[in-house]
Amino acid sequence: MSAMLSTKESLQFPYKCNKTDEFEKAFRKLDTPVQKTIQKTIEEVLFRQPYASKKLISAEHKGKRSLRKGDYRILFAVCEECVKLREVDINRCKSCQSHGTNDVMIFTVGHRKKIYDA
């Protein structure tokens, strides 16, 4: 999951994804086929087009976006948008100041029935 990208690969991915410990823990709990699907989705969508996702508006998830893949959801924030909309305090991203405009912070992943309860 945390494989380093080659220089060539990093040029084709305009966004850099940062993962929280919560995401890593939730990801490890998923079945291997689901992990592969989620990893592929992160590479195909979040690395390239993070704005092609749903902006969450509920009070407990304000400042985050949700990316749907089957029955699973990936909750994340685009750092540039988070700073611009002053949602840094809402998302409680500890390393926000060190992120660039093309960074994405992935908070968690889980089944659609449970992900929004957290």
C-alpha cells in the first residue's frame, strides 16, 4: 500500500495521497480483493481527479469528500480545497501545513452502511 512511485509514475499522478493511521488500520481489516479494488481506485481517481467525488455536507463530515467504489467509501479531503474553504480545523489534519496544493489526505475507508457513523 505504501509503495514508492518512480519518477515517471509520479509525473503521471498530479496529486499525492497522504493516509492517516485510521485509514491504514481500516484498510488492513478489509478482505484482500477489496483492498486491491480500493488501491486501484485510489490510483485511478484520487491520484488524478480527486474533485470527481462527492462533497459531504453533513455537520459531522463537513470538509470531507466521499469516493464510492461498489459498497465501499473512501473519505478524504483535497488539501488545497480544505485550506481555501477554511476547513482545516474541522478535518483536524495534524500535518496540514506541510501539504502542498496537490495533496489529498485520506481519512478512512469502509462499507457504506458503517462509514458515515464514525
